[in-house]
Amino acid sequence: MIAVSLVAAAADLCLKPHRFAVVHQAPNAASSGEGLDPNGDDDWALLLQARDGEGRRLPEEDLELEIYRSGERHNLMLCRCCPVGHPLLWHGGHPVWMDGVSGERCERPADGERLEALARRLQALL
């Protein structure tokens, strides 16, 4: 079982100075609400809500994270909630950036390196 608090801690570390909380799990996520079972068959859709050092919400920094099993591996889809159509990161064996509208492969955005670091850290947790 992987605690959702570890997901938030990974985001805190990789995306400083912001702090993150996992505030939403899709209905098909781990039933306890406390952790993700990497050996289970569940897919997870999480919303990571960002705050600054004083605790003020930063909705423009929120992230959507999907974790799903494909064969023996887990794949991640990670994207910013704002703006709509922002490039998204697919991470399985390696990072692939895709246009948020067309789904076609694209170049890594300016802030993409930090999101790739988060994806690698999350893969290591899984």
C-alpha cells in the first residue's frame, strides 16, 4: 500500500516552493482513501491541490494525476489543470509529452523538467 501522503510529499519535493495535498480520489481508487495498492487492479485519478508557503490556494498550479496498470507496469498521466490544453506527460518506461488538445507528441514545456522528476519519483514509489 502506498499512502497518498507520499504522493503529496513527492510533489512537495519536486515542485518547491509549493505544497500539495491529494484532495480527490476517483470512485475506482483505493477504497480506504488512505493508500494506493500497486498490486491491485485499480486505476487512480488524483487531484493534487497546490498552496503557497502561507497556505493560500494556487489553483493555477493544481495537477491531475492518473495512475493505471498496463501489464506488469504502472503508467502515469500528469498534467496541469490550468490552462486547459496544457501539454500532458505520459510516463511509463520513459517520458512522452503530448499536446493537451490533439494528443500528438510535442516538445517538453518550460516547466516540464520538474513534472518529469515528479513522475520518476512516483514511478519509484510504485
